[in-house]
Amino acid sequence: MLTRRAILAGMAAMAAMPGRAAPALQLLMVRRKGCVYCAQWDREIAPVYDRHPEGRAAPLLTVDLDGPYPDGLALARKPWLTPTFILLQGGVEMARFEGYPGRERFFGVLRDMLAQATG
């Protein structure tokens, strides 16, 4: 997608400028009411998310599947499955994982997403 490439190139150029910090990372969790896997994530991961290095590297932002979404997001495509975890950098999608991989794998998957986003 040309637009996404242009945005990513602009972000890379801004990050390379002296005196400018790279845009912050965030983890967007897309959920919906009644989602059993979202509830499982809430029980297993939510209480400890902020204490993990991955959680500190990408603070959590949650949104309902039907919105409203924060202004200025540049997503590769509209989420349709819940939960969907989208790693954002400056509001631009860098990586995505659809579904909940379980307590044992969640932070490993997030670690891989962070590595992919930071190159």
C-alpha cells in the first residue's frame, strides 16, 4: 500500500532527525462485549500487563470493535476479530495479532511484534 509506505518512510525520516524522539509505541486491543477470549485476557494478562517489560514498552489502549477509534490512526485494515492486538507507533500500525494466544504465549507474541516494529 503506497500510502502506508509513504507514512512509514516519513516516520523513519523524522526518527532520524537529531533531537527528535521516535513516536511512542502503543498496543491497541480491539474487543467487543461478550467476547470470551477478551474476558480471558482480562483475567490472565490485564492484571500484570504493566509490570512486564513489553507492557511498559507499549502501553495499552482499548477500543470496542465498533468504535469509536482514536483520531489519526493508520491501520492496514479494519479489525473484524476479537481480540485483535495492533502495535502502533505514532498511530501507525506496525504489527498485528488476531486472537488471544493464551497466558503462556501472549508476551512472547508481543515481544516478537515489538522486535518487528523496532527493526
